[in-house]
Amino acid sequence: MPKLAISNARLIDPKSGMDEIGDLLIEDGVIAAFGGDLFAEGLNPDIENIDANGLILAPGLIDMRVVTGEPGAEHKETLASAGRAAAAGGVTSMVVMPQTNPVIDDISLVDFIGRRARETSPVNVYAAGALTKNLDCKDMTELGLMSEAGAVMFSNGDAPIADTGLMRRIMAYSSAFNALIAHRAVDPDLSKNAVAHESDFSARLGLTAAPAASERIMAERDIALVELTGARYLLDLISSADTLPSLRRAKAKGLDVSASVSINHLALNELDIGDYRTFAKLDPPLRSEEDRQALLKAINDGTVDVIVSAHDPRPAGDKRRPFAEAEFGAVGLEMLLPAGLTLVADGQLDLMAFLKAVTSTPAEMLGLPQGVLEVGAPADLVLIDPAKPWMCNVDNLLSSSRNTPFDGRLMQGAAVTTICAGKIVFDNRSG
């Protein structure tokens, strides 16, 4: 593999806190060297060089929550199309959720995802194994075997496990091999048939709604089980300010509890539903502006650990329905970085906190070598223009499905060049 140099870049490494102008050299797919005076004596003309002109060079993003249609619903999204969308969004590693058809609930499906991704995707793809067989919330899967096969975490997708005894057994078993358990904190009875956040706004629209307490109740139960079992637990897709005190108490006790939030819930609120815009029908639902502001603060102060795209592709036919009948979900692989950078530009989100939540922290939680600027680390990198203004147009998205609530929004910041394992997988320097 030929060497690749990137010069005159603003090198940002969220893990170490480094933020300085310098150069970086890639050799054999890994970072060979970097620093402020790396090319002070000139660069070998035989080495391809990207002149960053002061743009940000950071570790490639790691997206811990991506739904695809492969296997079983390839018309929604394939691993190949998701990989192309990821590369365009500066994402170099993504974790595929288990809600495929068939469900990723045994080693053969974990192996399939790995093999298929290596054949078709330009970026790294990892599998999240299902917590229960067929995601039916009844029987625990072979977590240990799937972990050995390469599953980097375990989830029940969007199906919360109401059976406390079953959840305790899952956590106790997973703690024996330090597996990461990601679970949606949703009380299924309080949230039954809900399509929106319970508020005056949803009442005026006449929408069936769920209270924020639904999330807090289940989070409190799960945290109590973590204390009982010693499990590693990720509160998946936190959306409510009401849940944050529970999370802070768990961390203060020293429990291995973390939380993720979708970029949608940092950038949007329930008012973005507008006149029944189904592209903004999400699960969990968009909540109040007060919730959004609290979540932004929680990212900035480190209470919430990870930001995800919550990529969930839906064909037009699934969205062009009355709001109550439309499917939940939005594509996000191409919006994670620019939506975050827009919040940074608006002064709502700290740049280092944002990048840490999409690079080094996910890498540490998943046990991956990516997410850092270190000699010997995989050369998974993204060159970022934080000042580039553009308007989101669904027709320009690379995802097979194009359902995004950001359509028509002005954005600031985008990926310019994405590098995975030392290879350029997306390049928009001329764009």
C-alpha cells in the first residue's frame, strides 16, 4: 500500500486533547508519524500529499447505532450503500444493530455481517448481537459465542425487555466476559402505541404520546440491575432530561454505566414535527426544547458519553402516510458530523466534547483500536471543513433511503476527505 501524507492540517485528537497545526504520514494502513514539524525538511515527491490548508484532521467517526436492511430488507439499505453513506459522512466504523431479517442472534449471522461487509463496504462494519432470540424478549441468546465470533456489543434493538428476571440473567451472564449491554430504556406499557412526546404540543396535534417518565422508570430499573450484577451497561438513546439525574447517580456510585444520544435529539425538538412531518417521527420521540438543551449540556460535561446517528432507513412508502401510521426512523450516517458541527458553530456544543463522543469514547467502549491519532493506530481519519455552508437536500444523499428531518436545513461543516485503513474512501476536495 503506498504512503499517504497529509500536510498543514489542524490535528485534533480527542483522547489526548491535542489540537495543533501539523502533518501526518500514513504507511501500510496505519499512522506512521505525525507532528508539527514532520515535513520540515520537505516531503518525498513520490509520496501522495493532501494539503489540508488548515482544515481539521481527526480520527474517523465511530457510529455505535446503525440499522441496515441487509440481510432481509435490502431495498431499505445494504451494507454497501450504508458504507458509502458512512464514508461521505466521515464515519469509518459503524455498528450494525441486530434488527435484520433474520435477526443477528447467532454466530452465523455475526459471521455473515463481517464477511459481507468486508466484501462490499468501504468502511469498517461490526455487528451487535441480539440479547434475546428473534428479539422476542423471551429467551436469552448465546452471548458468549457471539462475542467470540466478533460481536462488539449486545442489544435488543428497539424492543425493550420488560421481564426483570430475564434482564438480570442477561446482565449477570454478560458480566462474566465483560460484554457491553445496550438497552432502550422504555416502559412498554407507558409507551404503548405512542407516536410522540407527551406534552401540550402533541395534545394539540391529537397524537398518542408517551411521558418522559417512561424512560426514567426503565433506566432506574436497569441501573439497579447493574448494581446487582456488575454488568457493563449502555443506556441506549437517552432522550429526556428527567433521566439524567439517574445517570449521574449511577456514575457517582462508580457503576459501569454510560449513555448514548442521537444527533437528532441534540439538534431537533418536538416542534420540528410541525404539521405532521413524518420524517421527524422518531423513536424515542423528539422531546421538548428543555430536554434538548439538557442533553447538550450533558454531552459538554461528559454525563452522556456517546453521540450516534441512529441511522434507520425507511423507503418513501413507509413515510408518506398519516403521522400515526408512518414508520419511525431517519437516515443519519451522512448527517451525524454536519449536524454536530452546526451545533458547534452555533456555540451550543463544544468541539472537543463532540469529537470525543463520536471517536475515542466509542472506541474505548467497544475495545476498538480506532478513534485516536496515535502512531501505530489504524489510519481511519476524516478531513473536516468546519466552516463549509451547505443546505441538506435529500436528493443528494447516498443512502438508499432518504428520510431525514434535516431536509432543507442550512448546515455548517462537512467531511471533505475520509480515509479508512489508509485508503481514501470519500473525497470531496473539489466540491
